[in-house]
Amino acid sequence: MATFKAEVQNKRADRTYNVRIRITHNRIVRRISTNIFITDEDITGSLKIKNKKIIDLCNDLISKCRNAFNEMGYRITALSADELTEALKTHLKGGDLFKLNFIAYMTTKAGRMKEKTGKTYITASNALKRFLNRSTLDISEIDIRFLQNFKKFLEEEPSQRENNRKKDKG
């Protein structure tokens, strides 16, 4: 679980401070610079933000980070702190530009193929649906851990025909 906090650190040459969002994920700290700049009047002596308007802006930004974090779902566990930070930066800049429902794509492609090949695609998409317990899969969710878990699911899932599974030789 990642945590988020607005913080102020270094005074710049123009006598302002840049507000950053501190992200702690798996006990590793990373920071995202924001477009929020404050002056000495906006902070206390211990660099805590005291200007209510700035605090509200920071809380809105943190809320966006939390929403993005929650939308990532299970794949968060596979992300390092650096990868999570980059994903949040992308989200804050306008989100992922490319989205593709992989299961719908497979189904569409299967309809344009020869019958035998198309049936293989449909079988694979049905297995993905059983694995996910849903009918959508954004392509950004597919990573090595996802594929390993899917492979394990396929190996452990009871056979539909009872005769097409590997038998233990022991």
C-alpha cells in the first residue's frame, strides 16, 4: 500500500518552494514535483504548509494519486516504487494515452480468422475471462506476473474434457 503526503523541502533561487508529493511504496520513498510554488508566508518555520488554499490544492492532487492507485488494482503488487511513480506521473498528466480491451480485441480478431484458428482465440479469451472473473482486460495489466499467474491457473484448472491435461509421472 502506498502513502501520499504533500511536502516542502528546498528554497529555490527565486525565494519560492516547490511543493512535492511524497510517495512511499514498499518502504521506498519517491517524490513527484508539482506545479505548486509557495513563499515563506505560506509555510511555518518547520516547512509545514499553513495556507488553506495551498493545502486544498495539495489534497486534490493527493486524491487524484489515490484514485489512480486504486484504479491500478492488483498490478500494484508487481510495481516497484519507481514504476508506481512513473505511472502516477502519467496519470496526472492526462492518463494513459493508449487503452485496449485485450479480450474484446481477441474476439474481434477471431471472427476474421479461419474457423480452427478463430476457435483457438475464443478458447483463450474464455480462459482469460474465467481467470479474471470479468470480461475486460486492459492490455496495460498484462505483465510477467500476470502471465505467470495465468499459466498457473491454466495448469491447475480442472479440464473441460478430462483427457487433455498433463498427467503426473510419479
